[in-house]
Amino acid sequence: MTNQKLNLDWKIATLTIVSTTLLILDKYHTFTTSKLIDRTILYLIIPLFFTIFIFRENPAKYGFQIGDWRTGLKLTFGGIFLMTPILWWLLRADGSMQGYYVGLASGLPWNTFLDLLGWEFLFRGWLLFGYARKFGAEALWLQAVPFAIAHVGKPEIETLSTIFGGFAFGWVAWRTKSFLYPFLIHWYIGSFTILLAAGILG
């Protein structure tokens, strides 16, 4: 077997190492008075810092832009329309979902906004568009894998769905060139799920 020279892309390595490290740090540590603030710093501010000062690139290339807003709004409302009855059914069919999310309604929708804004930028912005430059459309699956693993500890049915949900969110970002629209869908899903678990929506 002949020796082959490793031609590693330093930006791909940086994306992978930094994103993995941020997810681990979030799991094991609290850095401020609020996990919501922590996650905004870890998943939004730090990736933006690397984009601007280390990669020396425009964040818009990583989905930090409005993008195709007409298509984005159509997909956002379509996603909401599709997910509403599915979530309604799941919360009644699976007690673990209701048990996990009950009691989290305080502070909505601000809490879910802060919790998911950086989260979506990390996966559907930084990783998706960063990986896409080297791997093309395969980046849709590549960003969905750490997204799914990051859900371990949540209800099983939710975690199992995230490899496909992560792909779908990624496709929305890919189609619109923006992480904003999967964020809006995810924000709705998170808030609606908590409201259902709390019994506020019946």
C-alpha cells in the first residue's frame, strides 16, 4: 500500500473541531447566569467570530442573511402547516414528550428564541454552508448527524426523528441561502410543543 499525502482543508477541520467543542462545552458547563445566554455566545457569537476574524469571510456566505425571502416565507408557513398536526398527535401519543416539556412555558417565546437562534446558525448556517463548499449537497446529511447526536437525552421519538428533521431544516436553508427560515420553523415547533405540553393549547 502506497503512502498518500493528507490534503486536509483547514477550514473544514476548524468547523468540525470548533462546533464539536462548543457542543461538548454546552453539555458540561454553564458560563453565565443563563444557559440561553451561553448558547447564544457558543453557537452564534463564537462561530461569527471565527467567520469574520479567522476565516476572514462575510457571514452571508454562511447563511447569515435574508436570502430568498419569498421562498423562505412559503417554506416557513408550509413547515408550520405540516408540523402542527404532527406535534399535536405526538404530544398525545407519547407521554415522554409531554413529561419532558411540561413546565417550560415560562418566558415563551423569548426563551425558545434565544435557545434556538444560535443553534440553528451553528447547524443550518455555519456547518451547512461551510461543509457545502467542499462536499456539495452531501452537507445536508453531514450537518444533520451532529444535530441528531446533540438531541440524545431528549425523548427517544424526538431524537430518532432529528436525522430527517435536520436534513429537512438543512434543505430549507440550502434552498433559501439563509438559516433564518429553518430557525423560524424550529422556533415555532419548540414553542408550540411546550405550549401543548403545558396544556395551554388544550
